[in-house]
Amino acid sequence: MVGPTDEQLDEIEARLDAATPGPWTLRVIDGSNVVTAGEYPMRSIIGPNRADLGFIANAPSDLRLLLAAVRRGRRIEAAAAAIFDSPYPLDEQIDKLRAALDGA
């Protein structure tokens, strides 16, 4: 698998942005497991174990971290590719890569 396309990353981010703002947490309210977004209960869930519910509650923040990591990796990859495709001296290209990494 090569990884998601830029369009797929944008679609994931759009779904994430459209979701109820967080932070999402897993709470026990009146004896029921409840995923909340901010102070608002999303749904009382019966059945899934706490690990599944913890996964659901942490999905928005985990997705933001993963999206940022993928996009940073792509910027680094593009900067490195530019070095190897460049006719300029290597030391000059290394400085450009360092600058790109600082901004990534």
C-alpha cells in the first residue's frame, strides 16, 4: 500500500472537521458508558468493551496527529527529492533540506 492520496487526506480531514468538536472522552454517567464531546453526551453505549469505547473517544485527536504526521512526511519527502533532482552543489541542497525540515 502506497498510502492515502492528498484527496483522501482532505476527505478524512473534512469528516473530522464536520464532527462534533471535542475533546471527546469516555465517561460513566449513571452507570452507563458514554462518549462525550465537550460536555455533551454523544450516546450511551451498551455492549462494546472499554477498550473499544476508548478507541472511539480518542479517534478525533488521534486522526489529527496522524494527518499532521503524514503531511509532514510528504513535505520532507518532497524536499529530499528536490535535492537529488537538483544540479546545485550538495552542501547548498543540504541547507535547503534543513530549512524545509525546520518548517515541516
